Amino acid sequence: MSLNYFTCTLDRAALHQREKRYSTIGEFVGVKAQTCPEVPVLGLYEVTTGTAKASRAAWTPHVWTFKAVYRGVNLVAQALLEAWRWDDDTNPSKSGPGPGQTVAVLCPSSPGLLFTWLGLIWLGHPVLLVAPQCSPSAIAELCRSCNVEVILYEEPYGTLAREASREASSHPGERCLVAHPIPFAGDNIFHLIKDSSPVPLVPPATVRDTDVAYLHHTSGTSSGVPKPIPQTHRAAVGVLPILDGTGQATFTTTPLYHGGVADLFRAWTSNALVWLFPGKDLPITAANVRRCLDVASSYPPASSSASTTDNCRTIPEIKYFSSVPYVLQMMADDEIGREYLRKMDIVGVGGAALPKEVGDSLVRDNVKLVSRFGSAECGFLLSSHRDYAKDEAWQYLRATPGPGSSSSPLKFEPRDQEEGLFELVIQAGWPHMAKRNREDGSFATADLFTAHPTIPDAWRYHSRADSQLTLVTGKKFDPAPLEDAIRASASSVLQDVLIFGNGRPYPGALLFPRQGVWQLSGEDLVRQTAPVVEDLNRKSQTHARIPRNMLVPMVFLKDGLEKSSKGTVLRSRAEARFAEAIDAAYAEEETLPKGVSLSVDSSPEVSDSDIPARIREIVENVVGAGGRNGHSDGDGDALTEHTDLFAYGVDSVASIQIRRALSRLLPRGSALSLTVVQDTGTIAELSDLILRVRSGRGDSTTRRRECDEQAQHRLMLDLVDEHSVFDQPGTERSSSPPVSSTGTGLHSSQSPLPTILQDKDNGKGEGIHVLLTGPTGSLGAHILHQLLASTSVLKVHLLVRGATPTASRERILKALTSRHLPVPGCFDTKTKIHSCNLSDTRLGLSDETYEQLTREVDVIVHLAWSVNFLLPLRAFAQTHLAGTRNLINLAARSSSSSKGRIPPRFIFCSSVAAVSGYSSSSPSSTSSTSSSSSSSSSPPYSSRSSSSSPTTTITSHQPIPESILSDPTVSGPTGYAQSKWVAEQICHRAARDSSRLKNRISVARVGQLSGASDTGVWSRSEAYPLILSTLAVTGCLPDLDQARRDQGHGQGEALAWLPVDVAARAFVEDILKNDDASSSRHSAWEDHLLTEKNVKEPLVATTATIADTERRRGSSPDVAVHHVLNPSTRVTWSDLLVWVSRHHSRSPIEIVSVDEWLSRLSDLQDSSGAAGTETHNHPALRLLGFWEKVYGGVSRGMTLEQHPAVAEAGELKVEVKTGEEKQRHPQPEKGVEDAREAAVHYEVAKTFERMPVLRNVQELVNEDYVLKLWEWIRDNI
């Protein structure tokens, strides 16, 4: 492809500037007037007043050369000097600006604006280009921020300028803002420039290329307050390419006060002609654009009135068409307009996102569409210029390295917790960088992209990180592309769409009909729009899906929604205008304003016999017919009474919607649990529940809770059976009894694993092959980092979700670098990245890749799991539980595909949540029931030994054994905890049922992880770092110990943290362990001796008899279990506060009660103004409701899953261990003292043997370590 000025980005432009003899705009205009005075460069249209709708003959085109432009600039500059009557160089009169002072210009896109702008720059005045869409207060604020005292205007904006002047002058102490008309206002500037006699030469002001030449501003779409965007002389002309553009002219519809000036200079530096749409005289319509193109194509016209300034008689054809999306969409909707676009060499679009449907339609119609992307800070960055005949991916911007370069200066970094999104980072060395925000001199743009699945270095713009809607969950998405897509696909019905959802659990959309369909009922409007929304939902991230009953039909708006000049909705104004409708959409009992109606009938008048049908209708309304997953559990897409709702596509957000709709089927005053949909799971179960509540039997009786628990335990056992059907050949059933709901199954003890290095070579060379899932998580990234550093590891195979290996690679690199883990030089040679789908039976891999893994892998480490405490167990089944089975199948396949090959070891990363309901009776040979959950944030282990309790027996303190516990009642109550228990059982079944896999599977139960021991890098989303970060915005920290003591926990808030890098080292020790099976076996007594020897305090119960130990453990050696945790609870929150206070360099830290701290946090939500902008959005506020329930108020002691706000949030990641991961307490009637003493212990003897790094972890949480955490939190949150 040949290089052209229209798509030449700045990195390419740097190679084409040898002829440059200028560094400022003034120098540029002067040099061009001297070196190529007769080159035609400016095409303008004169439309006679009152004849805008007349024929082509009423229009007069003007084509001017560089010499004419130079003359016009001098003419206006002279007029400005005379108008301002300068007394001397330092004393201007009161009517004009001071030397070098910024001047605002408020004009339509017109020749008057063009020459006034250039004339002011010529005189050395930076120019604030004000978009006419701004309100008087916004203009006044812009002028204040830029120290502007003079604003020049052109009609019809005189009234707006004077109102802005009054607004600015109404604030005491503020600068006065004087409004003046531009020079030659009311005169025919075309004739003035053409016919004027030579004017005295006004010398250009002396300025530097780094000085500000002019300023654009943001639209204030999100905040409502525009912000100035300065542009230097160098950015304007100094970094643009010098090419031969004399053969191709550009036509631009973009206003000069926005991107039009960039189009102008991009053409002029290459001596190209640019035609400007007459924005002052005509509205931008397809018909008027076509008329402009017709007039230009017939130049020079036969009419003698046409301007042929400087004898310019021959001009190039318009080959490049430049516009913003909404103008291009108008042309696309116009049949004749499309024909004009097809004739262009290139049609460029930028400034906002063009709806995909519109662009695809144009490309199919042979329009050579290119997307152009730039930033005010760094200029023209990317375009989708390509081989148009072969490549239709118009949305994907190309970042291929330039000639002679091996890498692009543009880098795309994966975003934390936003899978598939990459932030554009401009590296130091880019030709123009007005802003840098990283220590290495690079600039992170906050522009987010997605990678093309097959085309390398091709990126599609997704959104701005700072213009996205932020749900209460912390999840973000950009509503603009969805709004555009809905409007484009439903163009015959909708005039406008406004998606809302800031601070809410899920989004919704206001639907505004077009004028011609305003008579449609609200129900009809939703019915016609819903299929489009449902299609987008299937393609969107889960949290961005819009439930059907959140489609809110509105009345026709005569003037439409307020928009910026780019066509983007002024969101803050729209949300304020329709706040009542938005609030009503979320209300439990909707009292809707006039013109608003919901799409779901909320009438409770439904007979009992119709309840199943109504519930089915509710589910389909919320999720969409056919389900979000495109299938159901029944026949085809049918939703039956027994369809698994979560397999059908119900997620946590949909559950909230369904629950609210169900509530309207009940008598007033009735209540449903927050997790009613998760707890039931089918329409049949929901129907039964609703009918029982209607009949007065309720759903909250003790008996019902017990029945629900029993049903959940049956489901857990059923899922074990369902996902324990393995594919390996040669399966041998053992005589071990199956898992039993009565707790009679056997429990595996630690059994040393056979060496993985006996067959270390396997024909692959020295070192082992490790397969790792979840390498982008915190623990996974640290394990990967340590595996790469190990000489015992030859290759690490990484299974990562991602559209392409390239995208997956970027996510992994970001996971490492964001945690200060250096990427070693061997990364690409030592790793092999596989994009995967764990729920697929062959893991989403090609047959070739799958078979390669069966031949090469020695150890499989399975970490990938959703940390979501609100998902029901069923939601883990088709993904995580199936994935565990599929990975075990891979291990089994490995053992049978190579004769004599030792099967790979399989290490499953479980959680202490899987056994947090354990008590001395539950895992034994007798049945048990779950005990109540505590709200303590302390981990489920204690420094008290069994002999220290004055109120309980030894058996009350039996530690959780290092073995599989077969009783489902031992798991925590959440779906997350239960899924881990089920997965442990799947592992046990695999080892039990296959002689090849026996002793090749192990389980690592992980406790509370914290920041790395060497760097302190933690997570911005976890609760403890967020608590500490609030010091910066509240001036205080809470006394959590006192809050815990008030709740009956005498020790306070124990910090039994395990640094994540230490946990990773434990895993790596296990991975690399070279055992001898005959020498590693120990008796139970030897185990306890080992514990006594290695543990510095009696953290593990040691007084149980050997018989008790054997009884509790069982005798199965099939699966090894390790407890990767810190068993010490000696360090408390008070210790942390003392350590932090010693090293806090500012004023002393104020320690306040939890209630006072919560009150100050709550006050931040009401903060406003400049000082409150940052604090109002502080990430800690997302957990405010959780902390209020856990630590403060009358509801102290509520666990996470009981908290309504968190239930609404759905996907909130809270790493403070919740009820199922905290110490379990006896039933309340047994007394508070028992509750204090009945801390759960963990056996760790075998773990310490296998993972020696854990032997002394109780010493790690000390002052030095806490200060590292503190420094990271202070600098990063």
C-alpha cells in the first residue's frame, strides 16, 4: 500500500519531514506563501442568505491558494490590532488581551472562524476554540481555567457569548470576560480577502514550537464540565508528514472547532486541497453534503461569480472523505450518498465509534472505509488503512512496526479484571507526547481495545476507561457502542437510546421513539427493540447485558437528547433530566412518571395454577427467549419447568431481576431470600416456593432451611457422581466405598507421591513440563514466575482464556509486570500459551495440541476458579467442575498414550472454604450437620491448643485432617465453597477408581493470601488494602479489634495472612519434589513428633490419640491433602496500626471507632466539587455496605452472603474470608464462651514435610512486612 497524507500516522510521518523549514504555525503559513504560493489548498462555499434550499446555482465555490490564505491571515491580524488599540508593547487598552494571553473564539464552522483563529495565532495569542454546544456556565468555566478575558464571537452565538460573559463576571474575585464580535462580522469575508488592496505586513509573534497554539476542549459528556485540551505549535504542524498531496483533495464535514483543524493542517503540510463544509449556513444533512461534493466536482464553474483567487484554475478531485460517525451514518442511509462514498479512494471516520452495522454495510457496498484514531496528547496514532480488496476489517486499527523497525512504539497492555480488554500505552520515543504519566516516560491513554482473533497487530477500539458506566459491582462498560448499535439496528423505531446504570447492580435503557412511530404503545416499542438488545446481550460481557424488563419506553422527544458536536450524548445532562424514570426502573414498586411504562406486567393478580407459566414468562423476559447461552437443559431452546436456570443463562444480575418480579406475585409484606433463585434453580422449585408462601407456609422456617440444606447436600453428591465419569481406558474399580452423605466414606491420608523425575527426560531433554491453569491470577502469576526461574523446569504450558494466543500472552505479561515480577528473557522459549476452554472435553484445544500435552506434561496444576461468593453451586458445574474432570482426563490420557510413561501428577488448588464447616463430629463415622457461621474476619485457625480450653473437651478441638472429607456438611454454605468440596471429591474418585492415577493426585487447600513478601504488591480490589487506603480520604483508620471484641471475639481482628509469593513457593516445592515412596511414609505418631519439632508454638492440636487420628483420617492413601496457610493468629489489627503509625510521615494517624470510620466513608458519597471528584469515586466505597454489616451498626456479625447490597452486586470480589472461611462457632445456645474458644485447627505436619517453606510462616507477618504492604497501598490505591 502506498503512503498517503490522509492515513499517515505520526511514527510514519517522522520519516517524511526532510523538507521541513518551519516549527510554528506562523512560520508554516509564511514559508508556504513564499515557496508554493499558487498551490490551491482551501475550498470554501458561499451560500447566499435565504437560499440554503435553492439549487446548485445559488452556491458560490471559492478555492484559495497559500498566497490568498497568507493575505487573509494578515488582513484579520491587522484588524485585530486596530480593534484592540495597543498603546505600547506592554500596555494594551482595556478592550483587548495582554500579550500572549489566551483568547476564546465562539463561532460556527466558517471562514470567519478560520481566519480569526489563524490571525490570533499569528499575533501570538493561544486560541480557545469553544464548541457552540456548551452552556454559558461551561464556557465561563473554560475561560476561567484558561485565564481568558476576551471572547470573540460570530452570530448566531452573540447571545450565548454575552450570557457566558455575565456568568463569568457574576463570581466575586473572578476575571471579567469581555465579549466582542470577530473582525469583519457581517461583512463578506470572501470579497474582503479577494478584493482588498495590499495590507501592511504584520510580523508574526515570536513563539516557540512548544508553546500552546490553540486549545480544544472535552465535551463534558460524562462530567458535565468541559476541560481544555492544549495543542502546541509542534503538535499542530511540526510532526505532520510532508508528502505530495497535490493530486488528491479532502472534503471534511468535521467542524473547525473540533477535528476540522487537524484535517486542514494534515492536508496543507502535503500541499493538498481541503474543502470545508459550510457549517454556518447549512445544517449537515446527506442532501447538503451531496450538494457540496457536486459543487466541488464542477469547479471551476461557468458562473463568473466563482472565486478563482490567484488565477487558480485547475484543482484536484476530492478523493478523501472525512467525517464523524453520525454524518457518515446519514450518508449511509441515503442511497445517492452511498454512491458518492463508493467513488472515494478513502472514506475516513473518527472522533467517536461508528456502529459496526453501519460500517459493515458500507464495506459490503465497496466503500473503502478506514477508521482513524488519535489523541490530543499524542496526535494521529492509528488507522485501519489496509488492502481494501482483501481485508474488510475496517474497525481494526493496525499497529504494525514501521519500516526498519522490529517493534511498534505503541503497546497494548491487558487490563486487570477486564478480560479481553487492552489499554493503549504510548512508549517514550513517539514523535509527539504532550503528556506522560508513567515513570518510564510512557503515556497510558485509558483507551481500551480488543485484539483481532487472527490478524496480528490489529486492534478494535472498545471504550474509554474513564467514560464507562461503573456498576455497583465495580464492573465497567462503555454504553456508547451499545446505544449506537441499538439505534442503528432499530432505526425505523428509535430516535435515541440512553443506557444507564452508574452505581446500580445492572444496566437499563431508555427508549425514545422516532417521530413517525410515536403512536406505538410502550409494549410495542419494547417488543420491536428487544430482539436487537437480546442479540447484543449474547455478544456482550455478562455485566453489560440489559435485562428485557429494564427496557423503558419513553415519549417522543421533539429535540432529541442533547449531544456534543461529535454526536455523542451529553450523558450527565440526560441522566439528570430523566432521573425520575431511571429511579423508577429500579424501584421495587414502580410509580412511573408520565410517558414511562415497564415492559413486564407487575400485577400480582395471578392464579395459583398460572404461577409456573408466569415464572417462565418472567425468566424469558429477563434472560431472553432461548436463553443467553443459546440453549437450554430441555429440548432445543425450550425453557421447561425443570430446566437448570443457570445453564439456561441466568446469572447473578438476572437472579436479582427475577427475584424482584417474583416478589410481586406475593401478598404485601411477604419476603423472599436474596438468593431465592440460586437456592431453587428451576421453575418447578420456584413455583413450589411461591405457592407455599402464598398459602402462608413461608420459606423461612427452620424445617424449610433444614430441607434446603439437605437438598443442597444431595446436589453436591449428585454433582460428584455426574463429574466423576472419566474417559481413561483401563479404569480399575477399587473396593473403596463411595462418597456417602452419611459420612461413612473413607478419608485419604497424606501419601508421598512417586517421583516425577524417575522419567524426567521422557525424550524431551532435562527438566519437567508443567501445565498451569490460572496464570493471570495473583497466585498463578507468582507460581509461573518461580517456575520460569527454576532450572528443573523445561517448559511451562499455560492454559488461558482468550480469543487468541497473542491476547492471552499480553494478559500473562500484564499479570507478571503489574505485580513487579520481571519477565525473564526465557519467557517465550520456556512457555507455550494455549487459548483454552476448560469446559470443553478436549479443553478447547486442537487435536494436535491435546495429544502433544498428553506426551509431554509431567505435572498439571489447576488454579483457575471463579472467586465469586454469590454464585450458586450449579453455576460452577458446567465450567469449573467440568474443567476439573477434563483436566483429570488429560492426565489419565497421558498415562495410557505412552507405553511405560508415568502419568503426570495433578495438583488441585482448593480452599479452606471447602472444609470450613468441619467440627469434631462431622468428618467422623457419624453424621453431622453444619454449625452456624461466624462473621469474624479471622481465618479458621487459632493459636490455642486443645488443652488450653477450660470449657470444652479435646474432641471439640480436633484439627481438620490432611485428607479428603467425604461428608458434604463440612463445606461452607456458599456455592464457591461447595464447588471446591465437590472438586475435591472428584479428585478422590479419580485416584480411587484408577490404579494409574492413585497417588498422582493431590489437593492444596489455600487460606487467606496477602501481598508479596518482597514487594508488598497486593490487589486493588481486596478488602484489607481498601480499608487501609481510606486513610487518604477519611483521615482515619478504624479500630477493628475493638469491633471484634464487641462482637464477642476476645482476640480481635487476627491477621493470619500468608504472603502470596510464599504460597507460590509452597506450590513449586510440591511440583518439584523428588520423593522416594518407600522412605517417606510416617506413622501418625511420627507425624505429631514432626509437628512438635518444626512448629514454634502449639498451633496444631497434638493431644488426640493415634486411634482417634486413624479413625478421623480413614486409611485411603489415594489423594494427598496440604493446607497452604498461616496457622498463627498472634498478630492482630492493633499491631498493624502501631507499626503503620510509627512510619507514617504525615500527621499522626487518627484511630476511630468503626462506626465513626463508616460515617466518614459514607460522607464521601455526598462529596461534590473539585475536591470531591476523586474521593467520590474511591474504590473503597464499593465495600461500604459490606463493612457496615460486618463491623458496625446493629447488624454486626452479618456474613457476606447475607448482605443485600453485596447480593445486588453479584460479582463483587471480596478477599476477606466470608462466613464459610472463618472460624466456625457452636450453636448460639451453647454460649458465648464456647464461641470464643471453639476455633478450628488445621493439621499441617504432612504439609510442612512436603512444603518446608511453610514451617516458619507465622513469623512473616511482622512490622517490616506490613510496612511493605502499606507503602504499596499508599502508592497504588
